[in-house]
Amino acid sequence: MEDGLSIISTIVYLILFLLAVGFFWKMLIDCFKNEEGGSRIGWILFIIWLNVFGAIIYYFVKYKTRSKYKKLY
């Protein structure tokens, strides 16, 4: 019984890890495409330095607000 739970928990952790890595790369690529000048360099370094936490902060500060702005106009 214990082996079955460890396999399931390993699979769940692997899926969460892959989602986090995918989110990290999506935010990094979005930053590279949409930011300009010194802001781009700063955000890229910020995302790389803080990894997934940096990507989450970028999502709420830049990505989400840019998405709202695009929907309005």
C-alpha cells in the first residue's frame, strides 16, 4: 500500500514540477517579446533570479495588466 502512495505522490509532484517549469518559460518568453529596453533586462534577470516566484510576480504585475489593457482596446 505504501509503494502505491509513493508512486502516486511522485507522479503528482512531477506534474506540478512540469507545470511550474512551463509557466516559468512562458513568462520568460513573454517578457522577452513584450518588454522594451532596460525594463526587459531587469524583468528577465528578476524572473531568472527568483525562478517560479519571479514568474508569478511578473504575471500579476505585467502580464495580467497587459492582458486587461488589450481587451479594453
